Amino acid sequence: QVQLVESGGGLVQAGGSLRLSCAASGSIFSINAMGWYRQAPGKQRELVAVVTHENSTNYADSVKGRFTISRDSAKNTVYLQMNSLEPEDTAVYYCEATISSIATFFKDYDYWGQGTQVTVSS
């Protein structure tokens, strides 16, 4: 069984910073891409940032220059450093990872974390 556990959300004033973490655990064989998505009330879930196994990164235009995604492959963990936060960044942030495991006969599956709330006050 593979699990993703997020941490680091909270309440912050506009202009502040937060760092999200997401650790994958279980019978993992390999992790391909890891990423962060967010969903604001009344809106669809959207991609925030993704990092591949080769450490190639991609960001939503709305967060470029403010957010940085990184991963520690030894710890099966992905991070999202969020700076210069804006009220528009308020959302539930979800971690996602493409993982192959013994349980899936080494096929890639997408796993999601439970979500962590980020609230930015103006």
C-alpha cells in the first residue's frame, strides 16, 4: 500500500511564505514525477508545479518566480516552497506522485495525498 502524507499548510499573511512537504511511503519500487495541485472553493483542481525523476520542473504561470518545487529522492519526498503568497493562492493543496510498486506489478499509478489547507489573508 502506497501513501502520500502532506504537511506544512496553514494561515499566512499576504507576502509571507510557507513550505509544503509530501512524503511517499509503502512498497515503492520507483517514483516518476511528483507534483503539487491545488483546488480553491468553486474552482477546478489545477496543476501548480511538477518535478520529474530527472529533476526537470514545470510551473503554472501564476506561480512562476514565487514557488519552487524540489524533491529528495532518498526520502521519497517532494517540497513546495511558496514565497510572496497572495490571497489568490488560498486553496487546498494536494500532492500527487506517479509510483510503481510491487503491489501494482511495477506498473505506474497515480497516487494523491489527502490535501493540506493554505490560507493567505490580505
